[in-house]
Amino acid sequence: MTQSVFITGVAGFIGSHVAEALLRRGDGVVGLDNFDPFYDRAIKERNLASLSAFPGFRFFEGDIRDPAALARWGREGTPGAIIHLAAKAGVRPSVADPAGYADVNVLGTTRVLCFARDRGVSRVLFASSSSVYGGNEKVPFSEDDPVDRPVSPYAATKKAGELLCHAFAHLYRMNIASLRFFTVYGPRQRPEMAIHKFTRLIFEEKEIGLFGDGTTRRDYTYIDDIVGGVLGALCAPPGHRIYNLGESATISLADLVSLIEKATGLRARRAFLPLQPGDVPVTYADISRARAEIGYDPKIPVAAGVERFVAWFRENIVNPSNRGGG
């Protein structure tokens, strides 16, 4: 059965992929984005261009903190679900701007939840983050692990968002799923994120700065697998549920660079730098709950995903003039 889905942050990396998947299966999508200057607006406009070809897509420019913008968004009717992806992203930038992150990620999330409550929206998905686990030494990370010791303002705001979701679900009998994303990558990835940044620097024959000694490990999750998890969460059990969405496998930073070298056929120039405030030694998802409750089934290991990303990067960034027909 088709439905109308409202998406915040629709012009971003994850938002544009989720919107496209919904539109391809026949759902309507009403998107909201404020084109935060964290990275080039033109990148987000290209993401939107691919969505505008679908007759079921509508877009509004506006800020989730602005009640007037949310009211304009709401004139499109009451959605079957809201997927709340808009946020100030990134661990390291949050250390320099904790107030800005709290403003967008906590106040903005509160505004979106109030919007959903007031309009009787039956389902809300909230984009949380693996960063809420902080320096947790128990791996893999389980949704039942304590997450009350964040090590960055970004992580703290995502934990705060989960707590708000729990409170709204409890008070107003709303159905909300908090999705803890684990280092998402793939086509359209934000340019400052590791795989995108390293690939660009390798092609430009520039030095790659690696924080630490190369042994930190991440659970890199391909965008198609994340999209499958998000769509599955639209049918999550009632109340407030939390799900890890990761690949449930880890790779070291050093081995990740080696994979990019193999996919590009080029050599990286490495420079090792001190670990940064807010960095953690490992992220690793236990996805058994997501498998059991929302049918989450990641299929793309990081070696295959890096090859796909590099192929996209080569076609769209290195040689965009060779593309045919957009």
C-alpha cells in the first residue's frame, strides 16, 4: 500500500537515497531541507535533481527549528510516516560548536516530534548514531548497552534525541524507531567523510592524514543496506524501539586505505596524525535485534562497497563529462 512519507534532510546523502527508494516503490515523498552550509549547496541540489524526475516528489526549503517552515511543510497533509534525518553531522566539528549542534539536533528534533504529535502521524523514524556508544569497550555494541557516557557533543545530542523519542512515545503513544547508523558510505557520501575524502586525495595525488596509527576500526555500512534498514523500520513494533544499522563487521583504517588503493589502482601518500578529541577506537554493531524485528539484512561487505563507491566517484567526480544523459 502506498503512503505519503515526509523526510527531513531529504537533500543530503542518506535522505536522497531513502527518498529515491520510496519513490521507486510508489510512495509519495515530501522533503524538507535547509541547505546547511556544512558542505557545498550544489551537491545537495544535484541530489534533489535526481528526485525531481519522480511525479510523487515535493520539496520545501526550510529549517526544522522554524515552526513556520514546518507549518508550510504540513500543508501537504498528514503523512503516513516522518523520517527525521536532518541534523548537524560529524563528531569533530561538534567539538568546536557544541551550542550549534545542540540547537539543531536537540531543539530541531523536538520541533519535528511536536509536529508529528500535533498531526497524529502514526510512525516516526529518528536518525541516531553509533557515536552514542562512546568509548564502549564491549563489542559488538548492543542496543541494551549503557550509552550515558558520550565523548563528543554530537554523540550527546543524538543520545538526547533518543531520549526525546522515548518520552514522546511514552506520553503520546507514538510509534518511534531510533536508528543508530554505523559509518554510512556510498555514492553521494558527504565529501568530508573518510572514504570520499581519501578517494579524492588519492586521485589528486595529495597526502592523506590518518588520525592515530591506523589501527582504529569502524563498522562501515553501505548506503543500500542502510536504506533497506530504514524502510524495514517503517514496520517496526509499536512504541519506541532502538536499532543498530551496521554491517556487523569492522575494518582498520590502514586496511580501508589499502582497499581504496586497490579499487583506484593508485598509491596513497600517508601521514599519521594524533587522534582527535571525540574519536573512539572501534565501532561494531550487533544487528540481531534489527534482523529479528525489521528484517534488516545487510549484504554488501566493505570491499565490494568501496569498489562501487570508487566506480561512482570516477564517473561523477573525476570524469563527469563522460556521463550520458545525466
